[in-house]
Amino acid sequence: MPNYTIIYFDVNGRCEAMRMLLADQGLDWKEEVVTFDNWMKGDLKKQAVFGQLPAFKNGDLTLYQSNAILRYLGRNHGLYGKNSDEATLIDMVNDGVEDLRLKYLRLIYQNYDDGKADYIKALPNDFGHFEKILSNNNGGKGFTVGAEISFVDYNLVDILRNHLVLAPDCLSGFPLLSAYVTRVSSRPKLAAYLSSDAHKNRKINGNGKQ
């Protein structure tokens, strides 16, 4: 069995997609929670390859960069498509998810009060891309790529769930995306995790804005 450990702050942040993946796949992991005060001391930051968290351990292997960790888990647990074409499409969609996440994080940490209204107004353009991706794969009845769930589905559902907290009606014009979030979130093991105290008691973002 893998010996997985997530090293991160006590927030959902960039680790929630990997937690969702692990929970849905029935995999165990440990959490090493880093406090802000401890991080500011600088020792952990010096150890980090790019000076930032999360870190992820499997035995003697330590990884940084959340998307690299997701791809690692995808390769190791059959969540990276059925062939190289599907794997590349998954990478493409994940790059799009990262673009959306970066926009979201800039709002949350840099321009929340002044920029929220304009950000929400612009969301249909971003969500439209993912609605089209879903519609082109089995009519939007399954996942973003191929017939099976992949690591990018956890990443996309996570960031969409964040947006549903930010703007509860934001998916009202996107029936495929809305049904997709409900469908993936309702998978039994994932639903159990999402209803757990471990998930519900963590803040979405480090500054408390959501």
C-alpha cells in the first residue's frame, strides 16, 4: 500500500483536488498541517523545491507542485486516460483548469472586494469552454475525457465547487457543468469525504475569503 502524506496548511486550497481523488479511490493518506507561524520561520520554505507548498510524500519520494502531484496520482491509479491521446487531452483540460484557478486566486488574494462583481460577470466565458468540452464527450453525461474518471475531473469539480460558494447561481446557465458537479460529487466514497468534518471544517482559502 502507498504511504501518502500531504504537507500543507489547514485549508482546502491546492490540495483539495488530490484529497478528493484519494478519497474517491479508497486510498488512505496522512496530513501534516503547517501553521503560518511555522512557515514564516523559513526552514520548510528552504526545503521546498520551489519555495512553496503543498508537498506530497510517498515513502522516500517527496513531490512539490500540485498539478505534478495530481498527474503522479493519475498515472499510479489508472486516472490518466486509456491511451496517449486521452492522456494529452486530460493534460489540455487540466491546463484550462489551472488558468481558471489562477484567475480565482488572484481575485481571492488580490482584488476580492473591488473585483468580485466583475469577476462573476465574466465567468460565463470561462465556464462556456468547459461546458463545450463536456458536450463533446458522450453528450456531457460522463467525464471531461474518455469513458472513465481522470485526475482532471477532481481538479475541475473542486474549482467549480469553490465558485458555487463564491456565486451560488454561477452554473445556472450551464446545465451540463451543473449536472457534472452533482454527479461526480455524489460518487459514494467522494460524497462521504465531502460530508466529513475533515472537509467541512477546513477553510477554502487561507485568508478566509470565499
